[in-house]
Amino acid sequence: MSILFEEEEKRITLHTKDSTYQMKVDSFGFLLHLYYGRRTEGSMDYLLTYADRGFSGNPYDVGADRTYSMDALPQELPCQGTGDYRSPAVIVKNADGSYGCDFRYTGHRILKGKYNLPGLPAVYAEEDQAETLEVYLEDRASGVQITLLYGVLPQRNIITRSACIKNGGSGKIYLEKAQAACLDWVCGDFDLISFYGRHAMERNMQRTPILHGAQVIGSRRGTSSHQYNPMMILARRDTTEDAGSCYAMSFVYSGSFQGEAERDQYNQTRVLLGLSEELFSYPLEAGETFYVPEVIMTYSSTGLAQLSQNLHTCIQKHLCRGRYRDQVRPILLNSWEASYFHFDGASIYRLAEQAAELGVEMLVMDDGWFGRRNDDYSGLGDWKVNEEKLGESLGSLIGKINGLGLKFGIWFEPEAVNEDSDLYRNHPDWAFSVPGRSPVRARNQLVLDFSRKEVVDYIFDQVCGILDQGNIEYVKWDMNRSLTDCYSRGTKDQGRVSHDYVLGLYDFLERLTKRYPDLLLEGCSGGGGRFDAGMLYYTPQIWCSDNSDAVDRIRIQYGTSFGYPMSAVGAHVSAVPNHQNGRITPLRTRGITAMAGVFGYELDPKKLSEEEKQEIREQIRVYRRYASLVMNGLYYRLTNPFEQEAGAWEVISEDGGEVLVSAVLLEVHGNMTTNYIRLKGLTENGMYQEQETGKIYAAEALMEAGIPLPVEMGEYRAYQMHFVRVEA
């Protein structure tokens, strides 16, 4: 069993293959955190210390014992109002207007299988792959009850955390803060690794020491955002890619979030991850229940590479769903950068013809096919095919494209609306806006109030009406702005709206995936503005970024790789000069960079030379050869492209028999020095043959000394090396 309860000591231990998580119920009923780290046996309660600490309050129950204080003890669920002045996981505004709660243990249950969360995405597993721990806590004064949920996938080294909060009292309460996970360390020096950015430059890795005080990351934007990703890592100061202890926390949620790392007066460290406090004041009437979105946790004692691989496997095999979870995805050509809004049915068909000649497998018609949508200013919300613009019905166009041997995909932005639309003219109250104030626009659009069921139902019916018109096998689901003016006409409690909006989105996506089980959904929010584990539950791939420049993408994909598998990364080859930054990079470099994810194209084939077209045909052939390896292999970061002259990465099969190494020279200088790339994860004492040259290398040589990249003239040269293990 992976979950153990020792009755006499009231100690609970969660074991995975390589980690141990331990807590205990003390004599006063408080649930104390003892340990999370490398797998161990026995009791870890010796780590708890007690002393008379000035100005640290003592629970009333302990009487004259001034050595007992929640202000210093590590806890599973720290709450506001217990004398703990560190950041709490839960804040409750009680029915009488008071703030405070005091949750004590009342019982627990150990169950086979993994818990689920109604209306929320969550990790799943077969019954024999996981166990669930439910720990029951109650605040006796208010009647509020909390069930802490722990899911253990022992072979994946994964522990998930969530909570179910029920108002067991008689009056209305408000949740003012709800964090899914808290980790308390009584000692140790840690770095916080977070992933910041902006539109078209997302998930830049930042590593900073956790010093006294609090470091906070998060999003106030209603989405997980370009600015911070809802995934963070705690690493010991000496931790590297290949050695040292580190912990990851990934929030399975697509809305506003908050992550905190705090070092306290006693050099203890607390890390929290969950819902943002801003604009959050969620009401619970008597008997109502709130489910906190879950956090995926994993630990590695052997560095960051293993930590990432744990997350990759969990997300790919236990979070993503549907037909395409384990399948190689079709290679697509998206129409956006080829034509923007300026197309008709005939030009889309010609684009499809050119795509078919190149060996592309799917044509995607992007923004501009519906309503009066010829620019950013109008049409959003009117999900009716503009047959006048296309010159034919959607079904007719799809049939012709299918006749070329291509699949067909289409773009939607269901969560947004233009003021110049029939939908807005008929239902202006369906868009978020504050009474008496002019709304804030972004990209000339407003956000529909998905916290209201009637709005979700209407848009769902409109989208289904489009999808039923032909053989549509792919949808690019876009969301091109953040939430402001977060006011709903559907409730008097505005503090619930931001979260209910996300629940409405999830309801929509759940219904869509059930109605169209073979539909491939690709998430997008200005590219990578909603790249999170929550969306991956519904969309097994997400546009990594609107920035398709190869050099920038190496850095964006580097940061992304810490928390997300390459099977989730939509990566395209675009034209040059690049549409986001004007940079010119070789077509080979663009191709190799995009092959680190779900491969596709974002360009106009008719502007290509015959040589370029032949090179693209070769790229497609190469990607097809490696696609299964890229999707299912173990991923290693070989260099840090923010610090080194080359960006290099590796994918290796689980059995170590096949290796694909890719590298791009990011800097070139006069009298250039040689860059050596050291491989990782090879079979010890194995021999590997590079398939292009036929040369055979010892595994230890490739891992210790590395292999040199050619010294060549020219910017942004790219290289790919394919190794296969051979008999010595």
C-alpha cells in the first residue's frame, strides 16, 4: 500500500516509488506536516521542536504551555485565526462577520483509485495505479468542514492535493482564500524557480533564493496568463539538472492563481499554491460545498531533469484525455500568417492544394470565416458562416479539401465578443462590464460572461451548429484577452464571478469533448497565455506562443519543458522575416526548433522557392520519422539557452535505445570556439551509432565529454543527430 496509517501515533505516510510524504495528528487534533522528500521509513516527528517563542501565540487548549504555537509548527492546512501569522491556506469570513477558523482532525479514509473533482479537471488513474487519502477536519465553532484530498500515484512519483470545503453551519459564509496545497519545511535553504513572461515571450525561467519575507507569483487576469505560469519549483541551493533535491507544484487550473514562497522568522519555509485572493470572495450557503482545484506535486532527489520527466508523464498519461492522447498528431498548415483576414473559399482551397503538395496532413482555416469578420473590430460572437465571403457553404469547402486527402480544422474564439456584432446588440448584458462604467477593451473585444449558464449554453449551441456542417477534425480554441470589468448580472456576489467563469469554460469544454470524442482541440490564448495543466485536460496540445521565431522559441520551449511534455507544445514553422520580431533564420533551423513539439506550418507556400518547398517536404519526412519518439520519449535539457551559446535538447526512448539530439547556435563570433554537447540518460556501457555518419560512440564518452558542434560561418545554424544503441 502507498498510504499507511499508524493508529497509536496517528501518523499518516504517503509513499511513492522514490518519495515519502508524512503528517500526523497531534494530541490537540492539529494536522502537522512532518516530511516530504526522498523515500524513507520510520517516523519523522523528531523534526518537530518546541520552545517558548516570544510573541507567538498559543492555542487555548494547551493551557500554560508556551512552547506550543501554530506560529512555528509545520502544518498541512494553515488557517487564519490560529495564531499563525504566516500566510494561510484558507481564510473564512464567518456568518457573523468574523474572520477566523480552527480546523481539527475528525477522521480519515484510505480508498483505492484516484479521487475526482466535480466540474474541475484532475489527474486520473486506474484503480490499481493510485490510492486516495481523505482527511476530515472541522471548525467546531462555525461548523465548516474541510476534506483534504491526497491522490498518490506511486509508480509515477506523483502526489496530488485538493480540498473540499463544506458549510456545515446554518448561516452564509465566504471563502476569502483557498489554496490547494501547502508545504512547510522546518529547515533548509531553497531557491524558487518560476516562469515569467509577456505575450510572445512566455515562460522565461527565473531562479531566485527564498529570503526572509514573501515572494508571490500569480495572475489577476482571469486566466493563468502569459505573465506567470501556474507551476513552480522549489530547489535546494545546490540542485542542478542532474543532481540535488527539488519539488514541483503545478496548479490544474486555468484562471487567476497565486503562488507564495515565504521564509519566516525561524528560517522555516512555506510554499502555497492555489486560487488568487484578488476578486475572490466565494459565498457558501448552509450545506453548500466548494471544491478547490488540485495541485500536482512531485519530488526528485536527482535533479531537475527527473522532476520534469515526472510531470511530463503525469500530464501526458494521467491528465490529457481522448483519442489523440497517445497518437501522433497530424501535421497542419494554419492560414493565419498566409492570409490573415483576407481570404475566400477559393484562396483557402488553393492554400490546401499547396499544403497537400508539400505533404501537410491538415489545413486549418483561422480567424475571419464568420459573421462580418474582416478585421478585429467586428463579428466575434456571431458564429454563422459567412457564405458570401467564402463563396460557398462550409460543408462544400470542407468536402473539397478532404478530397485532396487533407483533414480540415477551424478557428473559434467562443469566450469573446465584439460590440459590433448581432450577439452584443441583442444581449449587451452578456458581456462583462461594470454598471455605470465604460468597459475596458482589448483587441477591440469584450469577454462573455461564462459564469452564466444561459450564455455558455447559447455559445455551445452556436459552435455545435458550425461543427455539424462538415467533417471538422480540429479546433483551434483561442482567447485573446484578459478579464477586466469582472461584473456579472447573474449574481449579487461578485466575488464568485472570476472562478465561476472558469467553471463555465470547463463545462463547455467537457460537453464539447463528449459530443465530439474524435475532435482534436488545440488551446490558444494569444498563443501561450493559458498554457496550464487545467486546459490540457481538455486540449491535449496548446499553442506554445504566438511567437514563432526560432531563436525566441528555443527559450520559450526551454522554460515550458520544466513543467509540460513536448506532446502538449504546438510548434510551427513560420515565414521570414518573422512576423513577430523581423528576424531571419534558416528554414532548417525553424524546422528543427519546431520539431521539439507538435509540428506544423504557419506560412504561405506560394511565396516559397522550389528549393524551400523541397526542404519542407524533407522536414515533414524527418518529423514523421521522429514524431513518436518526440511525443513519448524522455526529454532532457542539454544547455541553458539564456546563458550558453547553443540551445540544445534531447529526446530518448524509455529503453534508452534511440536518441534524438537537436541544437541551434544562438551566437556566432569571429574565431569561434567549439561547443560540445553532452548527452544524458544513455545506457551505461552502451554503444551508440549516429545514423547519418555511421560513427559509433561509447555512451560514457557522449555523456562525459560530449560531441562537438561544427564550427561554421552563418547565423543560427541548426543540427540534428540521431543515435541508435548497437551491440558492442
